[in-house]
Amino acid sequence: MSFPNIPSVTPTITITRDDALNLLLSSIAFEELGLSHIINAEGEKIQYVLGTIPGLSGLPATIADVLAIDQSVKSTLDTTIRKELLLQAKLDSVLSAPTLLGPTGATGPTGPAGGPVGPTGATGATGAAGLTGATGTAGAVGATGTAGAVGATGAAGAVGATGATGATGATGATGDPGTVGAVGPVGPAGGTGATGATGIGITGATGIAGITGATGVTGVTGVTGINITATNAFVANTTGGLITVLLGGTNIAFPGPPQVLSAGITINATNDVITLANAGTYFISYQANTTAGVLLSTRLLINGAQAAGSVVAPVLSVSAYNNEVIVNVAAATTVSVQFFGAAGVVTLNGGGSTGAALNIIRLN
């Protein structure tokens, strides 16, 4: 295998060994300066994502954003550490370069002119090696910088809006209706029977009209039946607002408007628990509408226990929850609606639209 040909470089630059070592030290210093700028840039990336750079802010960071920037910074710092190891080796090699030789000794004196050529003077002794320069005082170790304060945890990012519902697929073609069977032939009409002879009877004389009887006494009006469905309630939340959901469940408040409560139905001071004074069978429906899709569940509680068939537990994030049940309850039964299933924060629709609603009607 042959060696590559190196082209001539013009102009030719001549530098001393000292110059070469100084240039190597300068290159190490410049590389260290560049690495410090890279590390500083990585720190500012983290500050930007967390929103802690004064006067500069972007969209609130999600957990995915924080994890992605963490991976990016880790990768950059891993590369920087490897580069630092190379620079350390380079610095050690430069500092351990051998000491240069001292200057050549002075040339001996020339013999007198005109005389016979004297014997060649003895070669002057080689000058003593120059003294090795004193090792420079090691620079003071820089004080360790105070650890930067941990930035405040950024506010939880707003839950992304639910994507638009895809267009409804085209309706499939209507299947071919079966052929209608042929109508059977009409049977022959029966023959008309012969008309019998008309009898000629003698009309009798009209009898005398009887006397009209007296009008009977009107009976007593019965008792009006009980209107069961008059016991009803409709409460809503149209003001919206944040709800901090605990893992075990958090009640939804229905402060109104509206709040329609008939006799026998009351609501507590915090507008999140309804009491049914009378026993019976009730139809109960509820709904909850959030500003963005969330992966939580909803349920109806009867006397603090989950009502069978009342749970809505989606497998994907949704922004609308609806359910209805028919239940038999005793007197003084309490009713409430909850978000549950995971810890988080939801925002109900507001501004006059229905964020949540509860409808109760007594059936019997």
C-alpha cells in the first residue's frame, strides 16, 4: 500500500517548537470555550421548556415535551464528556513535551592574519543545556458555582382539544327489494240471489209520548289522584371552571342557573349533593361536558355508593359524558355525580353552555 502524495503548500510558514506548543494550548482553550457555550445553550433549552427565562415564554410544556428535551440534553452532554476526555489527553501530551536543547556555544577565535595557518582550533565545547524553565504556578481552582435554584414546576399543560369528528362515511346502496309475488286470479263473482217479494204491511198508529223522568242527582267528584311526576328536579352548571379530580372521586357541583327543585327534593350548600325526601322509583340522567378530551370516568352515587349501570368509563379521551338509570330508593336518599378513576384536572364548559346537568323524575 503506497503513501498518499501531499501537495506543496504555499506560502511556507515557519514556526518554532515553542510556537507549535503555544498554538496547541490555544486550540485546547478555544475548544473548551466552545464546549462551555454548548453546555450553556443546553441549560437555556431546559429553561425555555420550563418557562423560567425572564421575558421569554412559549406554549406550556407537556410531559412529553419535558421528556424529549431531557433526552436531547443527555445526548449532548454525553458527547461533551467524551470530547472533554480527548481534550484532557491532548493537554497532558502538550504539557509533557520534552524540554528544548540550549543554544550552540560561541565559535572559537580566528588566528592572526598573514601568519602560517595555525592549526584548526579545537571545536568549542558544546554549550551547557539551558536551564529548564520553572514550572508555572498552578492556577487557583475556581470556586464551585452555587447550584442554580430548581425552577418552579411548570403549570400542567392544557389538555389538547379533541380532534374534529371524521366525516360520516357514504351510506351503502340500498339492497335490491325482493320481487313481489304475482297476485292470484280473482275468483268468479257469486251470482246475485233473487230479490224476495216486498211485503206490504199496514203502518200502525204512533203511540203517545211518555213523560220525561226527573234528572238524577250528580254524584260526588272523586278525590284527585297524586301526580307522581310532579316530584322532579333539574340542576345544571353553566359557569364552568376547574375541577381537581382525586383518585377516589370528586363530586360535580350544580350551582345553576338553572336550579329547579320541586317539593320533596333539596340540594346542599355546596350544590353537589341532592336529597330525595320520598321513597319511590326515580328516573335519573346526568351529563358532563369538558373543554378538552380527558381520560377519566364518571358515575352516579346513591347514598355514597356507586349506582349499578351509571358508570361511563371510556378507553380513549372524551369530552362528553352521558348516562341515565331508573332506581328504587328509600326516603332521605342522597344523589351525587362524580369524576373518578385517575388524579387530574378538568375544565367544564362555561359561558352559558352546559358544563354539567342532572335530571331527576319520580315515576311512582
